[in-house]
Amino acid sequence: MLENGNAPTRRRIIIAYDGSSNSKDALALGGQLCEALDAIPVVTYCVSFPKYLIDPLELGLALDEVARPVVEEASFRLDRPDVESRRLLDKSPARALHMLAEEIDPAAIVIGSAHSGLFGRVKTGSVGKQLLSGAPCPVAIAPRGYAEKSRTTISSICIALDEGAESERALVEATAMSNELDVPLRIISVMEPISYGSVPRAAMADSLMK
């Protein structure tokens, strides 16, 4: 991507963070991807407020008061000078992340697994399911407990594909990540089984007689 026809701009990676354990997993994975891909981390915290019932000035102050310590904690954990932050206001975190992705065109959105998932495994929560159904960029889901591992290195990249336009974009980004990280790229495609109706007995009998 070029800016004003000059030097290429650095890619951005959105990292959803709210201070919870699964968001710390996302922060750990997002930080590694940013370091490996020379991308800028965009720490994003979404707050749900009744924005139509609060004075805009009071709403802005409340949003800043709630989000600032969370974003500062994330920046401290990443320990790098180029961290950007976004404080979003929306009842739907998935919608807020989607709109932000359309605005800044990131290399990926990184989120954590569902709280109910098994340690070391990926389980898609409600936000992840909504993002995966139409996000304008790849969505990376950190395994539960990823931030707690003593050795958190990316050993492979796994991508799920279908025939949609989102998959084509995801494949391009995943291939670039695989090449830059020098790790295998695993492609998964799920097909719905074809079910046939029952065969009439007469047809079965006729075929057996021949």
C-alpha cells in the first residue's frame, strides 16, 4: 500500500482488548504478529453505553474514564512505542470492530477465544462468529491460555476457506504471514455432505434382477 505515491505505509493489526484473560491471549498473539510483520498494533476497547440518553460531553468523559486504564495496560504489556488505540462505543463489539476494519483496512483482527473453551484450544465466541461471517479482513483467534505459555511462538497458520470474497482476502494475508514468519500454512475447507432421497423399492428390485 502506497501513501501519496511515496514509501509504503505500514500495515495495522486490530487487537480487541478489554482486560479479560482471553483478551490477554489476543494481545499476546497480536503483538507477535505485529513484530513479525512489522505492523502497527491498534488496541481496541469497545464500551457499551446508552449514548442517546447521556450528554455527549459526559459520554465522552465516561468513555475516556473507562477505556483509558484498559488501553494503557495493553500498551504497557506490548512494550513498544508505536501502539495506537481506539475507544469504540457500540452495543455490538463485533459491529464496532467491523466498522473500524473497513475504516483502516488492517492486515487482520485478533480476538481471544470464548471463556468456555478448553485451555490451548480455539473456541469461537459470539463476537468471533459475527466477525467470521463477513469481516473485511482475516480474523485471527488466539487459543485460550496463549498468553500464559512460557514459550509462545507461532508454529503454523491455519486458515478456513470457502468460496466467498472474504476467503480470497484472507488467503492473501495468510500466505504473506506464512512466508514472513517462515511457518507452514494449513488450509481447511468444510463441505456440507450431500444427502440423497430414499431409493424406491421397485427400482432396487429392478436393479437386482438385471
